[in-house]
Amino acid sequence: MAEAVHTTCPYCGVGCGVLVTDLGDGDYQVKGDPDHPANFGRLCSKGSALAETLSDQSRLLYPEVNGEHTDWDTALDRVADEFKAVIQEHGPDAVAFYVSGQLMTEAYYVANKLMKGFIGSANIDTNSRLCMASSVAGHKRAFGSDTVPGNYEDLDHADTVVLVGSNLAWCHPVLYQRLALAKKEHGTHVIVIDPRRTATCDIADQHLAIKPGTDVRLFNGLLAHLDGRGCVDDDFVQRHTKDFGIALDAAHLGGAEIATLARDCGVGTADVSAFYAAFERSEKIVTVYSQGVNQSSQGTDKVNAIINCHLLTGRIGKPGCGPLSVTGQPNAMGGREVGGLANTLAAHMDFDPVSVDIVERFWDAPAIARAPGLKAVEMFEAIHDGRIKALWVMATNPAVSLPDANRVREALAICPFVAVSDCVPTNDTMAFADVVLPSTTWGDRDGTVTNSERCISRQRPFRTAPGEAREDWRIICDVAARMGHGAAFAFAGPAMIFAEHAGLSAFENDGSRDFDLSGLTQLDPSSYDALMPVQWPVLSSDADGCARLFGAGGFFHVDGRARFVAVHHKSPTHDLSAAYPLVLNTGRVRDQWHTMTRTGLSPRLAQHRTEPFVEVHPGDAAAYGLTDGGFATLTSRWGEALLRVRLDDSQRPGSIFVPIHWSDTNSANAVIGRLVSPSTDALSGQPESKFTPVRLCAFHPKWHALLVTREDVDVGEADYWTTITGTACSITTMAGTGEISDWESWARQRLGGHNSEWLSFCDPSGGRHRFAALRDGLLTAAVFISPRADLPSLDWVQTQFGLDALDDLARAGLLAGRAAGDAFDPGPMVCSCFSVGINDLRRAITQDQILTVDAIGEALKAGTNCGSCRSEIQAILDAELPPVICDSPHQAVA
């Protein structure tokens, strides 16, 4: 067996270490790296399934120009010529790059250098603008730098951990497991502040389901409370901070009485009192926050409201203390380091004259940008109105992920030239590309990433890039050379780029800048390849890195003091109305990632949430005539979507939740970006993705269909459809209002049954039809049609595609639409890590009398890897057994 390659996971900002072993014949073994400090061997369901996502069939293999395959020279010449022509005629601000937290730091670095140093514009922004720009702005206002003070180890030491707008269990499962273990071993007090009762609440001692958008009000109240209770660390505040009085005055303006602010936040007075008391008494406290804080028109103020409370009590930069921003992408932090945001320069520098001069001289830049460029939403608006005429999109899908996605698509269609670098052959953005450039991705690319705790790790290749795919850094450097800047981009490999990146961080850095890699400037290719995970700053005097900052002050404002920031509660940009009475909240699901170009390749990851959906409180559902498993049309001022309805009393009444992952590539009308308001935070430019006024309307199809095939399906006239990857098959769920006169012809057209053995069952009066096509006894396609949504279990159907041949019993089952004889249907997936379905769990509970979550884990392994499904297992226990028998959630949690 080959030696395992140490690399990192390509998903969230936790930055887990991964060991990959080549088993031969294209198979790989993926395990967590027990020595990596981010995860110590743990992986979530997505990371555990990485080996299932390495198929070359899903990859973009060759460059394309105007939809035709071409060679690299032709494609690169076209990109360079188009950019040069636009710059010559319209100036450097008429071009733009839109990049991604999926890029390696080295590619990020050269893209930023080309745009800001040699093209002469700052019009480069990143999709990380959508997830953590408010945190960047808040850090800089408070600390004078974009510095995360603490690390993951603080979760182990804290007395109390407050999770604000963070569904850690689903979005950062490895950190969730770490916190759950700390709770079990040390009794860590856990408080969740979130309008939704998420899976994370499974380990919570308290859940504050605050009204969306009231975070500033809640934390301003906490600041006033802590001051009134004498919880001020006077020495820390006096020696290391500034402007406390101004911030405290602002906190009192809205009224600091607990009863008043509890009413404003939509929670009970006792709940707020309990939260404040826990913060007050906890010497060691960590506040973890994520998109629920950042993705707001007041996101930066929310961040500073949280930081203010930690500065007041001096609970920052010490073991078990501090605010901790957890990022959504594997290299959002790396992008921040190199200046991937339009309003920053490289190495955490800004557009002040001193920093511009430093970068200009270090790069020997002929056309240094001297002012910030356009942030993401502004950038696409500038494309729409013709100010930007050439765009290069790298490793992201803005036609899906940006708010007001219909207008984004209009902008892409209008733009005279669009280049796209990506690893997949199709996505919604690529439809607008004039030039398509195949890039490497996880498994075949080489570079570094930085996770949410400032830990730099290597991402190493363990397979050969397919087709003609090239590294992103190389593609960018090749275009730079064709634009006349070859000498400045003559890098032999990522190690050389990293050394320059580290060199710039150290250049004329006398300790006044937080980002300093002076201890890594001398890395040669061999030592770069062997680089172990390390937290920056990494100084020449301390190459082991730095775990925490600010415990004893040392902030990066000129006077060395942190700033309290006066913040005031403001209502979201767009109010609710009779026409749009509900709050749309967007987010992620447990087993999928972004627009599913990778996770969508794994059959087991597809089984947990198989369709795009809207979660609605039962009370709201009754008011709008919605039923569980039915359909609803969602409409906002900007667009609409058609989704499956899931009734869920964990929703706050008046709010609905929709995941972000589905696109036009895998669904009919489920791009949630079409609905999302384009409003942004005035300071950070981050879109308000957690609060869009919408309305709901029931949708009643006349027919429903489930198609399971080995080939792609023609969805035809379906109003609703969505496709997922199954085991040895593709699964498409459809529904429509159109009249179908001949269902058998309809089925043959989609199943290719004309040259196959054909099985059929028809009940015209009942509207039920079932068809299957076989070749040499092997099932090649099946379709089940009903006037109601009572279609067969996906899990059972796809098992039929794993059989070499169907016997009479299996054929009878297909025509009956259910498992025949003693065949067992595991049911919808609950534990993706170990492929445990809901019927597996029910059988273990009712037949085998396995009555706790831990006992189920021992018997079936469910819930023992990433732990994200434990709350669902507990809910199944609660449903199957009398309450007196079932353990409480807290007793059952590991």
C-alpha cells in the first residue's frame, strides 16, 4: 500500500487534516489525520465521503473558447488580449476578477498581485465577501487589524461557550464534536442564540430564539448589564482600550432594562437574565459566531457588539476566552491574508499611503492601485451598467451564490467578455463564459490554506490532474506574462509564490502589522512541501507560531489600544409587509457544500436531504394552506422559487428557512439567490442573506413522478424537478400541472425503453403508472407515477440498480412500487457517515429495545463519527418511545 499523503479537507473553515492513501485502480482511502491540530483525526460526513468525489467524469478536462475545445495557448491568448484591449480603451477599472475561498493561498496571491499591482485596479473581490466580510470589518474597527484572537483549543478550556448565529453541528461538525466532548468531560455551559432551534441546540443548556436582526440589541444590553454588575476588568480597559464610555452610552440608548430588551428581542425576560448571568459568572468564555451574525445589513455592528463585551471583561486572548469567528470556506482566511478583498491590499495592509508605498516597492509594481475597488455586489452592478467590460471568475458560481441572482445573470449576459476558471464542465455561471479554463482541484492541486484559527496547512496532491487541467496559480501567471508582466510572475511553483507572500508580510514590518510570516521566508521547495500546520504570526524569532493574541493588549491601532465601538440597533433594510410577511433565512444543510459540484457526486451524502426544501413552522403552514411534503412557491421582490415543504416547529413563527445548495444544474427553480435581497452592510459590503421579506403560496401539481435511470433524464414539461446521484444510478423527482395523455409514451421517451425489455403497470383511473426497462436482466431505468406524493422509497429503488439481474420477486416489487417479500428498506438516510436509515433506527428501537443515542451508536455506529445526526436520532427515539422511557437530550449526548 502506498504511503498516506497528508493534506487538508476542501470544505469548511475548520481546516481538518486528512490522510489519503492510494489503493490502486483509482480507489483512495480517506481518513482524518490524528496529528492535525484542527481535528485530531475527526472528520464530518462530507470529509468522510471525499473518496467518493474523485471521478474524472465530473471534471472539466480541456480549455474552451466560445463553447469549442481548444488548446491552452489559444485560450490564454484570448483572455490576455481581451483584458489588454479593454484596459487600453476604457482603463484598468473596466476589468475585474471575482475569486474564491476555494483557491489556494498561492493562486489568491498572484491574482491579487496581477490586478492591484500590475493592471492597476482594485476590482478583485472574493465570494468570501458573502460569508465573513463583516467579521473582517469588525476586527479592524476593534483591533486595528483583521486578527482572530484565539483558537479551537479555547473550546476545551471555556466555562461557557456562546454560539451566535452558528449551527455548528451541521456547518462545522468537527468543532461541534469538540464542544460536545468538552461539555461531557468538563461540564461546559453551552448557550445558543439563533432564531431557529437547530441541531446544535442538542447540546445547549439554553437556547435564545431571538427575533431575526436583534443581535445588537441583545449584546448592547449585555454590555450595560456587565458594567452595572461591576464586571469590568478595569486594568485591561484602562491600559489597553479606548472609547468605552461612548460604547456604553450607545448601549443605554435603547433602554438597558432586561424586560424591555427581552420584549424587543422576542424572548422571555428570564431567558435574557439567565444568559447575562452566565456571561457574568464565567471567567472563561468563548463567543463563537458565524453567518447568522455576518450576513446582515448590520453585520459589522453585530460583530463589534460581541467584541465590546469581551473587551469590557478582559476575556480575550487568554485560554478559554475570546470572540471566535468561524469561516465558511477552506481558505477564506488565506484570501484575507493576501488581499483577496477589494478593500484591502496584500499581507493585511490597507490603502493608506504608507501601505501602498510598501507594497508598490516590494512588488516593483508599475501601476499600483491606490484606492479600494468594487465589492462583490457593487462589482456585478457595475457589470450590469457597463462600467466593467471584462470579468474573470475563478472557482466560484456567482450566478447561484450572489443575491438578486436574476440581475447577476443579466450582468453576465451583458458583459462583453467573461472568462471562467473551474474544475467542473457545467455550472450556472459557465453558461455565460466566452472562455473556459480547466483548473485543478482537491486531490490534484498543490498549495496552502489557512483555517479559522489562523492555522496554515498544506494541501498536497495525491493524484495526477485529469486531462489538461492546470493549477490556478499557473493559469494566472501565464495570462500575466501574455499581458507583458512575465518577469514579475516567473514563479517555478507554489513554494516560490509562498516565499514571496511571506516576504511581503515581513517587509518593513516592525511589529506594527499583525500578519507576519518572517519565520517562513526562507522555505525552499523541500521545506515547503514538509511544512507542518502552524498558526500565524510566525516570526523569525519564533517559528512555532502564535496560539493567541491580545491577552496582554498589543493591539494594532497606532496607539496599541483596542477600540470599543458604539453600535445601535437598526431594523433590517427591508421591512415585512402584507405582501411579503415572512422572513426568509438561508443557510446550509448537513451533508452538502455550496452548489454541490463535489458533494453532489456522493450517493450517501445525497440521501439525507434529497430535494430543495423550505422549512415552515406548522402554524404558518396552516395559515398558508401548506402540507408537509407538499410544495410551495416562494416569492420576494427579486425572484421566486418552487420548493418541497417541510413542517418544522424548530422554526420561529413568521420565519422560514431554505438551503443555498441547489442550482439550475440540478433543479427546476430552486436558486435561492434569486430571492435574496441585494442589501448589504454599509461597512463590510456583505449581503443580508438572513433577512429577506417573502410570501408563500401553495402549489398543487396534478402528478408526481420518480425516475431512476443510468443516464441523464429529459425533464420535459415538469414544473418541478430535482436530480441527485444515487448508487449506480441517477434519481430525478418530478411534479407537474400539465396534462399527459399517454404516460407509457412519456415514460419510454425518458427511459429509452424502445430497445429494452419493458415492464409496465397502468391504472389510468387511479392515475398510477409504473414502468421499468431492462437489458439482459439488468435494470437500466424505472419510473413511478402517482397523482399524490406517495412515491417509493429512494433507498429501496436504487438498491435494485446494484443487482446484476432482477429475479421475479424483484420485478414484482418494481411493479408494486415497494419492496417485495422479506426485503428490508432502510428508509431515508439519517447517519450519512455509516449509511444508517430511519427504518434501521426504528427497528433497533422497537425490536431490539436499544433506547439511548449512545446505545444506538454502539449497535449501529450511527452518530459516532461527526455526531451531526445525534439530534435526529434523539427525535426518532422520542417519537418511537413513551417520554418516560426515553432519556433527555442532555443525558443522551456524548
